[in-house]
Amino acid sequence: MSPYCYANNKIVKLTETKVLANDLAVLRGYGVFDFARIYNKTPFHLEDHFVRFCQSAKLLGLKVPVELNTVLKATANLLVKNKLKDASVRLVLTGGASDDGISLGKSQFFILMDKLTDYSPDVFTKGAKLITVQHARPLAEAKHTNYAVAVKWQEKRQKAGAIEILYVDNGKILECAMSNFGIFKGNTLITPKNDILAGVTRKIVLKLARKKFKVEERELLVSELADADEAFLTATNKYVVPIVKIDNLKIGNGKVGPNTKWLLAEFKKEIDKICYKNKK
């Protein structure tokens, strides 16, 4: 994590920030966050991330204490202070210090920044693996800080050589721990619609996909994986990742498919258009 962050209306050293031990974020895992990226000193869809951040806060009964302009100014200042050109940005809002350990208190707001880290090129050229876990996130439409199940299963994910955990529930595919999920059957893209956190990258990718493919946002059954030609993840820090294996099931021919390659290429063009070409 970079040494400087934005905490309650000012830029401070990360080591100087403080969250009280009776904050609901500590006691109950109650808070919200969002995660965006900056390329070439240019925020990529930060406005969309802020809108979702506010929606998540509203779902949990929290009030975001800043406007978008404050976030944009603070991130620009943090880039300078942390001496970064490319960065990841995390907005965090806690449930607040609680006298009785369950009632909302005064929230604390932070903007954290870090250097960009990307996955190995092999992930995109050879594809990746998922493991499944029976779980449905509570308050799935909110990007809240309760990642207990995701954290619990990280060791098993790593031992399995998987990039992500895929949540399934009652025979339905929902989402990954930190990504959205989709498949291709021929030239039809299918992705879960309900009981998920609708990702910003997912939104961008679906818009791009509609230029070339039929898109179905609907209930997706685990049993449909056997007939999938391709599968993929979308996430802010993963772009579009081809998935070639889920547990012991090979997806399609077990290789990265042409449709997923096209989505990844188009998504990277979107980054280039917003963060590089428009800056020239």
C-alpha cells in the first residue's frame, strides 16, 4: 500500500490513520468499499465506481460524506504525493464507532492508493482455473466489507492453483469472490443477473459484447457449464480473464476461446481510448 492516503478530509500518512476498535467495520465487518484504477494519471470509470459506492452505502444505511469532485481532487493529489502515474484506488466507508456494538455510529471515510499489479500474461493466453464453493453473499447488491467466506477459502484456492472462487447456490451460478462470471455458448454470452454485485467492468464488457454477440443476463445453472464453449471473469484488477477449468471440469476444448480473446482486446482498447489517446 502506498504511504499516503485520504482520511476524513485530508491527506495523511497511512500509518497515521485510525479506526476505533468499536467501529462496526471491526466488530461486525460492516462497511462498504469500491475499487478503481488509474492509468496514465487518468481515472478509468471512477465516476461509475463512485455511483456504485454510494449505492452500496445506501443499501447499508450509510451516508457517503463526500461528493465525486472531492474524490477526483483527492485521487489527483494522492498520485502526486505517492509519486505514481498508474495506481489502484480503494474507497472505504466504515459503519462507525458503536456504543452498543450493533448500532450505526459516525462513519469514517478513506481513499487508499497503491501501485498497479497485474496477473502474468499466461493467465490471459493460457487461461485460468476456478474452484466452486456453496455460498450466496448476503446483501449481494452491495460491495460490503464482509469477505469472511472469501478469506476462509483462500488457502484452498491457492493449493488448487485457481485464480478465483466461484460461488454457487442451489444449482445456480452466482459470482466469484471478487469478480463477475460469464460463459459463451456459441456466440451467445450468458451471465448471471440476480443476487450478484453488478461490476463496473462487467457493465463495460457487456456493452462492448452487444456490438458482436447476443447477450443474455439471466439465471445460469451449474449444469450449463458442461455445454459451455468458453468461460470468463470480469473484474477491475483482472480485465477479462479466460477460464478453462472449473474444479475438475474442462471448459470447451480447454483452451482460450476466440470470443473471450475479442472481449479482452476490446476492453483494453477502452482503457487506451479513455486514458491514453484522449490525453495526447
